[in-house]
Amino acid sequence: MGLALIVGLLGLLILFHAAYSTIQYRGLLKITEEEFSGPPFDVVIELFLGLLLCFWAALTAPGKFLSIHPHSEDNRIVSLPANLDFMIFNHRGKAFPVEMDLKLRQ
Amino acid sequence: MVTKTEETQLNRLENQVDNGGGGAWEYLCLVRKLKVRRSEKVLKHGLSILNDLKQRSSLGSDEWTLYEQVAVAAMDCQCLDVAKDCTKVLRKRFLESKRVGRLEAMLLEAKGSWELAEKAYTSLLEDNPLDQAIHKRRVAMAKAQGNISVAIDWLNKYLETFMADHEAWRELAEIYVSLQMYKQAAFCYEELILTQPTVPLFHLAYADVLYTLGGLENLQTAKKYYSSTIDLTGGKNTRALFGICLCTSAITQLTKGKSKEDKEGSQLQSLAAKVLEKDYKQRAPDKLPQLTTALKSLTLSS
């Protein structure tokens, strides 16, 4: 968790640095009066690095992935709920009363 | 629906609570969430929380939910005194509540005074004719008295208004199965599969009904639904695996005279048998010989 957070922050920093460098580069181009066609190669590399780090952090930091397959061990339905709305009290449990003397104390 | 993880969690909590390890409130919440019927345990542990003033007051407003849960559990265990006390406490707190009115009528039901309960439900329905829970209680009451045909009538009438209620469809299907009216039960299960296509147990029940009905066409459909159950459970459902084997041998028996060779069917059967053998070897090695003889007789009879 901690590691992922640090890596994510690092990735964000790198992204910000890339943005800053691009702005600086454009400023430079304005002085030399050249056309802007794209950021320089090292900035592109930096961008990809930041993206990768952010990706990794975003996928690890929030927690584990849960399965969405209906047949996976987590989602496999093994029994239906008892149909409690239609529950009847007229069953053989009547013949076996609970032996404890349960009482609700006020 | 109760999934595998929830089931293991429930069993773990139940063990823990039974051995005095605490966590009674979590257990009761889980029981409520999963809608399982563990009345005796709910009664015992719920009462111990309710009788402990400190624990009870720490629940806040959940206290009243617990009173209701314990009251119903007490009715199920025929501890009518406890149920009565709980309803009284709830009535004192919620003077005008319909929900408590339903609880009181259920108490009458548990006592066996059907006419009084019927009267109470009728008056509750006059106030609110669209109360689903009360309609369902009336069906259950008819069933408890043994008037199955009345229960079926009421359920059908109820389902005309509330068609999306899958619990009612399931109840109707189970009643029909208990009366051996398989065609009607099959219709109900079709409805259930339509509303909840990812629940393998409905596929399984539908396949069971079709297999019981018999006939070549029904058997073939049953096999398909057993296969879809296997698909949805990842091959962990033993009943569906047995169903495949039984269906295939029944189909080959029916089509014996004809030259049509169903290659795919026998392949499916041998696969299912293999999985069954593997499963038995892992979980119940001492029953393996019985299984192999049963499977052998199925393939020999074809």
C-alpha cells in the first residue's frame, strides 16, 4: 500500500515535470520562431515512464481484484435463501420444544 | 443467494459464536442478510444480547430490528412467551406500525388461532391492499393449515399482480413439485430462469423436473440444463454431474432401436463420470466403489 502510494506520487511528479518541460520547450520555440510539431524525444520517454508508474500504482493501491465469473469460488452460488416470507410455524419443530428456559428480561 | 464464500463465513461465525468466541451481532446480521433459517441459534444468541442492557443499548436503532428477528425466531421455535414479549416491546415503541401488526398476526398464526390471524391480515390488507408481505403470509397460512389448493389459488392471484416476485414463483414451483404437478412446476422454473438467468440452482431444479417428466424431448432439454448448471458452477455441482449421466443413459435407452448415434452425448457422459470419480476420490474415497458400480450399471444398461 505504502510502496504503491510512493510510486504513484513519483509517477505524478514525473508527469508534471514532463508538462513543465514541454511548456518550457514551447517558450524556447517562440523565441527561435519555429513551428511546434511535438515535444522532444526525452520528454516523450518521460511521459511514458510516468504513465507506466501511475498505471501500476492505480492498479495496486486500491486493493485486490474480485472475480466476476459466476463459476468462480467466490461467486459460486451453493444454496438458495430460505423462503422466509412463506415460513410456516406448523412444523415438526413443535414436537421438540427448546429445552432452555428462555425469557426476555425487561 | 448464498455464495460459497458467504457460506464459509457463516459457518465460521456460527462455530465461533457457539463456542463463546463473541461476534454474536455479526452472526445475526449475516443470518439476516443471507435469509437463512437458523431460528434456534438466532433465538439463543439474540436473546442474550437483548437481555444484556449494555450490549443492547450499544446497538442504537438496530435494537428494534433485533427484537423483530428474535420474535420471528421465537415463533419458529414455539417459544411463544418470548415472541409475545418482543412484540409487546415493539408495540410500545411503534404504536401505529403495520409491521408490528403483521408480527402480532404471525404470533396468532404460531399459536394456531387461524381465524383470528386471518381477521388480522384482512384488516391490515384493508388499510394497504398492496402489502406484499401480508399477501404472502396468507398464502403461507393456507399452506400451514393444509389447504394446498387454496394456497395455489392465492399465489396465482398474487402473481398476476406482482409478476416480478421471484420468491413467490419459487414457492409456487415447490408447491407444484410437492403435488407432483410437474408441468406447472416446469412453467414456474422457466419463469425463474428468465428473471435470474445466472442462478444455477434454478437451472438444476428445472432440469430435475424435466427429467422426472420423461420423454425424449424433455430428457434432451434436461441434459442441456444440467450442462448449463455445470457451466455456471464450474463443475462443482455433483447433482448436475449425476444428472448428465442419468439423462444420457435414459436417452440412449429410448433411441436404442433407431440407428441414430449420439456421439456427443456419450462424450459428455464420460466426461461427467470422470469428474465425478475425481471428486469422490478427493472427498469420499470410501464411497468410490459404490460410485463406480453405479456408473457401470448406467453405461451397461444402454
